[in-house]
Amino acid sequence: MKQNKKGIIDMLFFVIALFVLAILIISSYFILSETETKMNESGVIEDSELTILTDFKSDYVGITEFIFTASLFGIVIFVIVSSFFIRSHPALIMVGILALIIFGYFALILSGTWSEIVGTAQFAPYESQYTIIPYVMENFHYFVLALFTLVAIVFYGKKPDI
């Protein structure tokens, strides 16, 4: 009986999705801040409407930090639980080690890309408003390696399907 063995592709998708989510959150905060500044300078919009935008901007960082953290925990739980349901065999440990090296290198590239993007003068002030997202993204390779280690423990720790 053949089963769908796409565990590595799923994990790759979730790693990229988390990276893209972090970039989108910082970019949208940049757009929101620039929009608020331009609307304040224009004088065309009434103060009552500007207060709505200012209130939303002040709540935005907390909301998006929660969304990112919930997404991170959701992905971790989903990947670990789904790795339990994939058929395994101890002979595949070398494939797992190779995948670990590839994922570690890929996560290191994404971590460096994050640092380059938010290190620019344009994004640095907005990134400094966050605490969890920069910490996770600057140490992204460690988080991915820890996740991969947990997956390997679950994947190789169960009774093998022969």
C-alpha cells in the first residue's frame, strides 16, 4: 500500500510561509505608518477619522505579534503531529541527516535575508517596534533545526513500519 510521503515538502512550505509572513507583517506596518503620516500632513481627513487610524496603528504591533506567534506554534504542532503519521524506517536516518543539513543551510539563508531586508534604513525603525518576530527571524536557523530535531525524534522514535 502506497502512502503520500510529502513530509519534507510540507516542512519546507511552512518554513517559507513563516518567513513570508514575517516580511509581510513588517512591510504592512511600514505601509500603515507611511499612510498615517501622509494623512496627518495632508489635512484633508478629519481628526475623528485619523484617530481611528492612529488607534489601529497602536494596536497593530500587538495583534501581528500574536498572529506570528500563534502561526509559529501552530506550524510546530502541525509538523510534529503530521510527522507521526508518516511511515518510517530506521534505515532512512541518512536521508533525515541530509535533509537536516539542507534545511539548516536554507534557514540560515532566510535568516540572512531577513537581516538584510530589515537592516535597511527604510525598515529598521519599524522592525524595532517588534520583539518576538525579530528574535525568531534572526535565530530562524536555530528554530528550524530545533523543529527538525523534534520531528526526527517523533519520526524515528516510533515503531518502524516494515
